[in-house]
Amino acid sequence: MRINKKVSRILLPIMVLSVMAGCGSNEQKDEAEANKEPATTVSAHPAHWSYEGETSPEHWAELDKLFTTCSTGTAQSPINILHEKVQDDESLSPIKVEYAPSPVSIINNGHTIQVNLKNQDNRITLEGKTYILQQFHFHLPSEHEVDGKHADMELHFVHKSEDETLAVLSVLITKGSENVELKKLWSVLPSEESEQEVPVEGVFDMNQLLPTDLHSFRYQGSLTTPPCTEGVQWIVLENPVQWSDEQIGKFEGIFPHDNRPVQALGSREIDSDK
């Protein structure tokens, strides 16, 4: 999950993101900097991170002490969902999704395209607990794998409960037919990073981004972006949705890839609500 430069930059206060480091122009200073040992920093603003090079996922924990969990955590996301390890749990209730057409805005936060909700009227209920939809965003290719394979993209609906617990509803996306509702967002898709949100005309129906069958895999994990905070309830829908090749390509033209590699499952269990 790509859980905004100000909010994970994806999620809420626990995901506050990065400021870009400036480049020095003095040669001696550059050389001195190049010869310095890498230092873990603590600052008012978490360090800049990315998906490639020296600030890529394998280096996140080195960039800032706030990001230590990215390497020391034992319940990290995303994961490879192997059907042979999935346990059917008859005690699990089907996820209840209550989304309604809502006013939204869209922003390119430098890590993904994020859509922010302008109301608190959309929610999911999981085992009797209610989570309010805060925002949703996209990853290419998918962050979660199923039996070792990526989907073309992945959509994360990020929710928060009254006690501040996070639940992320994940939808896998494959190439196929066009998603008509998505055109409302993609018609104002911001190609450049900005702190300014772009309002989307009218209302947007999140239900049109979901498959008809909401059967899901459940597991306990983390944010998929720094600071990789654990304690996140993941609901990964088994059935993917389709977008057209053009719609996927439009996102890919801005973010060629923005996915964290899969993490070790460890002793965790993956449940199914069948």
C-alpha cells in the first residue's frame, strides 16, 4: 500500500513522507560527501525515498531511523499469496462494503496517483468493526503476488477505524476491457508531482472499481511504503478487475513502477472468507 508526500505520502499521519534532498554544486563538497559513511538520519521530516537506486526499497531502513521497521519488521507487506498456504476460515464474515458516489480530488504525490475523499460517508465493515475510507491509490505492477505472479496493477483503498487502526482493501487489476468510471479520474490525471490536489468534476463511484465477487484473502501486515508500520489489516480481493491497455499505459507513463517487492510471510497465516 501505497499508503502523499505529506501523508505516507500515502496514508494518514503515520505515513508522512519525504522532502527532496538538494544537490551540492561545489566539487570539494561533493567529493567529501561521496566519501562519507552512510548515516542514518533523524529529522523533522522523514528522508526522501523512492523505488529505485540508492533510495529504493532495499535501502529504506538505511535512510531514516523512522524507517527501521522496513528491515526489522516481522509482519511486512506485500506478500506472495500461495493458495496452498491459504486457510479457509468459516468464522470469517464476508467483507461489507458501503461506498457511495462521492466528491473526490486527485493528486500526484511523487510516488503514486492518490485520490482523496471529501467526505466520511464510505466505509467497510470487517468482523463487526467499521473502517472509514480515507483515500485510494495505485501501484504498477501489483505489489501482492498470487502464486508467484504479479497482476498488471493494484489498487489500495485505505481505511481507518475510530481507534486509528488501518485496513487496506486491495484490488488486483489486469488488462482487458475499459473501466468507464475510471475515465473521470484519468481525464484529469496529473502527470507531474505537486502539492496541489485537482478536483474531479461531479462525484465518483468507487463501487465501479470493485469486482462483483468480494471473496477475499485476509492477513496482518504493514504499510507498503515507509515507515512500513505494522498492525495493518489487509483484505486482498481474489477476483481481479479489468482496465484497458490504454488506461494502464496512461498510469505507466507517469510511474513505470511503484511497487515494493514481496516480503517474507514468516509465521503469519493467510485466511480466506470462503
